[in-house]
Amino acid sequence: MDNFQRQILSLGLKFENPSAVLSKKKLNVRNMSSDGVKMYIQDKSCLELYFSALLRCRECKSAYSSATKLSQVLCRFHAFRRLTHNAKGGIVSCGFLSPTDADPIDLLLWMPMLPIVDPQIDVAMAKYIIKNVGNRFCELVEQEKEAMSWVSSSNEIAWKQAVNGIREMCDVCSTTLFNVHWVCRKCGYVACLDCYRTMTRRCSRCRGNIAKNCKACSVGHVKWAKCSVDRQPHEPREMMVTQIIPSDVLWFIGRMIHNIRKKWNIFENCPCGEDRDINLLDDSSSLEQVTRVTQSDEPVSSTDDQPLSSGSEPSGPDDEPITDGSSDTCCDVSVLGLAAQNQPVDSSCDKTVECKSIANESLPPLRDFLLQKDFEFDGIKDDHFPASSGKSLNDVLRRVVNGMPSKPAPKCLNLKFSPDCQSPTASGVSPGPVNLDLPSAGNVPHVWLDSGRLLQLLEPRHPGNLKMFQEVWQKGKPVMISNCDKHITKELWLPEAFAKEFGDMENDLVDCTHKVVLIGHKMQRFWQGFEKVSARLKDSQNSPMILKLKDWPPMEDFSEMLPTRFKDLLQGLPLPEYTHRTGVFNIASRLPEYFVRPDLGPKMYNAYGSALHPMVGSTNLHLDISDAVNLILYVGIPKDDTEDHEAAAIEGMKTAGCCEPTMARITREGHKPGALWHIFDAKDSDKIRDLLTKVGLEIGEPVEPNHDPIHDQSWYLDEALRERLLREYSVQGYTLVQCVGDAIFIPAGAPHQVRNFHSCIKAAEDFVSPENLSHCFQLTQEFRQLSDTHSNHEDKLQVKNIIYHAVKDAIAVLQNSEPDSV
């Protein structure tokens, strides 16, 4: 039995759940030594290390001054800083963890191996994930390689191990950290890869040091907080480059994915270009094939396992001059200003980076790292582990040690980094019909709405729905699935039921007409006016208000506050493979529980109708970073003004240009029209921004920096604006009417707006599908540019971590299966 197995068994756990193993790992039992000096890892906050002269991190210093409880302090140096004792017995710092300090247990979270944690995926699902997510993963790896190329061979690289239940975030832009980032050694201030790139760029006027009087350079400089220890500005090049993924596992998996693609004939136009160079696999394992490629004497291409040292100074991100107000991302919305003025915009985002790397002693190959731990790999005899079958962690590590080369590859690496800034379906033309002989149509009950552009599935639990949905969904189109109300308990969703259970609770209301928040009203007042205009709150003009409940119930409390309704909602949501938290195609479920998983709902939308007020939208134009499904559970028409509201709703549908099948559902089939939706393709977002910016200037509204007309949710596109959008930009959205039991699927990044014809009770669930991950990836960059106070500024989705673990689990399934056996 090897050392790794003994550690696992000492915890009393089987190797099944990496999160459970890591969460019970004790930091302080792992002592280290260097040159005879005994060291250990800081396992307490800086405040708890009494009688020491250690520098306190910014969190501990802030907590000390504000008398925060120690249990609430998230110390920046916990599980990161090395400590030792001086001659007098005092505690002193002796640097930080390095990648060589990782042990086998730290690899559990990051290596592809079976069994994967639930939800389980089969070969078909794994192939689908690789096909749709593989390019984004390779793009992510190339970004990390580029960041490593900025590091001088004389720099040491630190390793910040993931901490259970903590979401590591950039202090500058609030983006979740994935791997490479920069840390202040004194106070623990953190800057992500993108913020470091922005900060270290120089304009053509001052390529030396940061110039305080240069607008182009000082903008980013002002945004960085000063060091909490010496109150001096953080100089990027003095900060410590740090990685989160242990050893060189990321480069190793970046290599494996191309072997998997070849093995399973998953051909894609990979941004790193590796698919063109790798040889076909034989019957050996993918790990051994990686070894064969890295041992080749051929010149090394841009897709080697890891960035390689060149012996010269790296070409840092500041080698590319920037101009005033330019962004670090090629998809910057600042190009809209040029577009609005009819000025040419350089749409090219290709750039060539000479990739040089860190010294091999700073980041050893995975094989050397494992050998340093004195593994025996003598087979598994304990009952806690099955007989060796090539699928356990022990087998994976053995193949790495026996197969991967110990010698470094050639030292020069040229890579082309060409992120895909466009949607895969971007064509620059108005969307046309998509109902062209879908292979999966068969006997699936469905209708094509909106001139053949919008799929409506009629039976929510039909077994053929999934395939037909995917064929349309991968084109970036919305989908509607009707009759979901057959599978819910309708009595639970009546306004009377909510008034009885929660009427005495106070909650904020939103006046949709004047966009004013009304603080602290009992919900009884809201529900009383749900279907009775005369009972509604009045505004200053004595007119009934069009209200909606603000953020109720809170997303994190939905399942606790409404447990029965939560279970009932899950019964009603169609396509659970996507819409449930544990859905196999909801790849957010692949994020291990060791991390802080994103809160994807469900959440409720309860609002009055505005059939008599066509200029009032219940939800203004906006877009979401994730996919979403929205289900109407109840529609209420005012009982004291039924005829006028019904007639106004029909007129509103006609004015909106609803198609004949949609009109027939209401006028002939008797469905209640709950809400009018306008959804636009994600690729048209910039055109919509351009129009709204132009219209804002025309009416005298200032264009504020670090704001966005879509993300700010300050516009509702009425008939005139939608007509202008079509005339000037050839952009036509999807118009659909949502009735009781209709579930609308909205792709990530697709701008959409909603106007309730009648009072509606809706519930929505967010999810992350493989098909639309490109938009999630791009929107993460867009949200970084928003102001610090913007509600969308913080990266709560953790899209890079989701990509990594989805690909990792898919590789684990595919590398342990053979194409001929499935």
C-alpha cells in the first residue's frame, strides 16, 4: 500500500468523493523542511497568531480595527503562508507554499478519474460535453499559458490551495479566480489575470513606469487599492504570481483533451490548433499517448503540456501598447462608440504571443512531482479499494509516473492565441426559420411559431423532446414548452394561498410605472390587488399602481421558506436534464461541493398586469449570464375590469405582431395571455446597445462610464424602438405570448424583456448548458467592465471553474471507455 492510500484510509474514507476527503484534511500535520529549517503551514488567521511580528493580511487588519469575531475572518494567508520559529521562539514568515508542496490528496479535486461524483454521465453525455465545451476549455488553457509567459525565470511561483467553502475572488473586478493570479506578499491583495494584464499595459506615451498624469495608464492604477500594510500603491510587477491548480495538472489535462478528441472522433476547430497536429491514438491509454507526444524530438508546437522556460525575460502584457480607454478584452463594448459614429472598428482579435515560462524547478512536471513523494505503486490490496482496473487514482498516478518524460521539452514555444469573440451562430443577418426538416421531429408533438422561427413543444414529458430541443437550442434560439401545468398542484400557486400564508410578512414593492421601490409593505396589500384593481395602492395622481414583489422569496431561502412548492415546481419544470440542479446537461452540477456553488434559483416573479399601459414593462430589457427557464404558474385577470383588460391584451398582441398560431391560442382555444416576451439573439446584443446609446444621446441622456444600457435594465423596447431596430440594424427578435403552463427557455446572453398583460405568478430556474457556454465566458468579461456598485459586477457563476470540472469529468468517462464497446 502506498503513502497516498494510507492517507486516504487514515481519514476513514473511500476514494469516492474528493470534496469530502479534502474538507477533512488537516493542514497543520504536514510539516516541511528546507535547508534544515522546519516549517509549517499557517492554519489560523493572522489575528490568532499571538506573540508574533507577522504582517497581518488586509482581512485580519480590517477585522482587528472593526472588532470582528475571529470566526468570521477569512484570512488571506490561511493555508497559504509558511511559518517557522526564530532563535528566540517567535513565529516568523518564511515564504509561501509552492507547487512542489502539493501532495497526492491535493490532486483529488483536479484529476480526471472514476468514479466521478453525482450526477453520473454516460459516454454519450461526455462526448456532448467535450464537443460543446472543449474549445472553451482550450481557450482557457491558452490564456493561462499566456499569463505564465509573462513570468520571468527568476520569479518563484506560489501555490494557493483551494479552501473548502471559500470563493477566491479578484479584489479589483470581483471575478472568481480560476488559477493564475497575482498576490501582494504583505497584505494578500489579489489581482486576476485580466486585471494584471490591464494594469501592466502602457500607452505609447509612457511605456516606462506608471505615469500619474497619463489618463490611459492612471485609470487602471486608481482602481487598485493601496497596500494595507504600508499604504503604498500596489506595483503589479512586485506582486507574487500564484496558481491554484496544483503542480502542472492543468497543462496535463490540456494535453489529454486532444487525445480524447482523436480517440472519439470529436473534431472541432480548436483555438489552440492542437487538433491539427496530434497523431491518431492506438489501443494504449490516453495518458501513455500524451507521453509519446511529449517525448517526440519534433519541434514543439503551441500546445505543449505547459509553458516552457526560454532563459530570457518574458514578453509581458505591456508589450502591446494601448490607447486611451481601451480594454483588455477584444470583446469590449467600447467599440460601440465607434460604431455609433460610423467609424471603422478593428474586429480582429488574433494575436501572437511568444510563450516563455518559468524555471522547471519552480513548477516540476507531474511525473517529477509524484516521484518526489516516494510513491511505491505496489497495487491495491485493501478492501477500501477495488482491484486495479486502470480506472482508480492509483492507476492514473502509476501511469503518469511510469510514462511521462522526466526531461523538459525544448525551450521555445510559439503560440497563437485567438479567442473566439463571436457566437458560433453569428452571421450578421436577421434570423430566418429554423424548422427545416429537424431529424428528431418524428412524432414529437410540436408547433412552429413566429413565422417558423420559434419551436413550441406541446407535451412536456415526451421522450423525444430532448433531442429536438438540443437541435434548436444549440443554434442559440429560445424554445417554449407548453402544458407544464398538468404536472403541478395548482392550488399551491393561487394568490389566495400566498396571501393566507405570507400576508403578514413585510416586503419591498416596485412601482413599475415610475421605477420606484416602496419599502416595507405587508404582502397582504399586494395580493389583495392581484385580481382587483380597486384594491391596489394608489400613486400621487390617485391612479392604481402596477406593482411587483421585489426579490421574494430570496433565492437562498426558496427551498426552506417554500419547501412544498419547491418540490412541486421541480415536478413541473420540463427537461430536468437541463433545468434541475443535478441535471446531467446542467454543467454547473459538475462543480464539486468543495467549492461555493453558484445559486441558480429558483426564484419567483410576482407582478400585476399592464394590459392597459403598453409603455410599461414588468421587466425591462436585460440579459443573463446563464441560461434560464421561466414557467407561468398562475394568471389572474382583474375581476372588476375583466372586459377592458382582455380587449387590451388582444390589441397588445396584434400591435406586437404576434403570429396567427399565437393569436389562435388566445382567441379560439381560450388560453389566458399572461405575458408578452421579446427575445433577441445574443449575437445582436451590440447592435441593440448601439441603438439605445444613440437614442439616449438624442433625448439628452448622458453616457456614463462603466455602465451598459442592457445591463442597467433601464430600457423597454416599445413598438417604435423595435421597428427602428429592424430598420436600421436588421435585428428582429422573437415575439411570443406566455400562458399558464408555458415554460420559456432563454439562452445565456440573449437580451429579453417581459410585459405582463395580466397579473402573473412565475418561477424561474437558471442553469448552465454546454451549448451556450461561449456566451457565459464572454459575459464574464463584460461584467468585469461594469461599475463596482452594479448588481451584475460580481462574478457569481464561476464559469471557468465550471468549464474545468465539466471537461475533467467528461475526460474521466471517455478515457476509461472504448469506442468499439459502446
